[in-house]
Amino acid sequence: MPPPHLTAVVSSITCVCLDLRSVWSIDHEPHDGWDSRGGPWRLLAFGDLAALKRLRTCDNLKKGNIELLVVLDGDVFATAWGRAGLTGSLARWAWRSTSAGEAYYDESRWERGRETGVVTRSRRKAMLVWQAEEPALT
């Protein structure tokens, strides 16, 4: 289970942006669980461009220890708040769901800053924080 303070933040985000499909906590070590992480938090929300624009204007939701990325089209993502200008692609991250609440991906980072010119790839884990309920069939 996600920590209560993270669940509360995600609840606030989903109340403002009703068309999100899911929110994941990312940037976990592959072997870690919820209890091994105290923050800062990186969240990845599956939505669209309208959701990204809406969330960028919600200054009251922005927390210093939480970075929020929004997946726009099922693949491409951009920053709603947090590290300025972070964009990417789930395909380039090799995002793979391994269960209903867990996924793994490869993240590239500059080793000791861009000046080294060396990029390292790390296997990371994502854990589901919230998912929209499927509408009932009538």
C-alpha cells in the first residue's frame, strides 16, 4: 500500500483532473517496496494534453518533494511540475507491466552531470498508486 500522504496527494490530483486513467509512483529500485521509500516522489499520470495543461495551472497541488509527469498519448510524457522540461517516451524507457500494480522500465541518466558525456541506463520499478474504475456495463 502507498503511504497515506502520497495517497492524499494523488487523491487531490485526481479530484482536479477527473480524466486521468492511472497514477504510478516511479523511480523505485527493482527490489524495493513501499516501506523502503520516504521521498522525494516521482509520479507518472496517464492522461492527455488537456490534463497536462490543467495540472500545470494547479499551483496549490505542487509539492516540493513531488515531481509529476503526464503521459499524453499512451507513450510520450511531459512534466506537469518538478524538474523543468523533462520529456520522454515510455517506449524508449522500455516500459513493461509485469502485473496489475507493477511495471519496470529502463531510465537513462547523465553520469555525474552532462559534462562527463557518459549516460547510464538503470532498471527501475513503478508501482500503481491509483487507477480509475472501469465503467459498469449496462
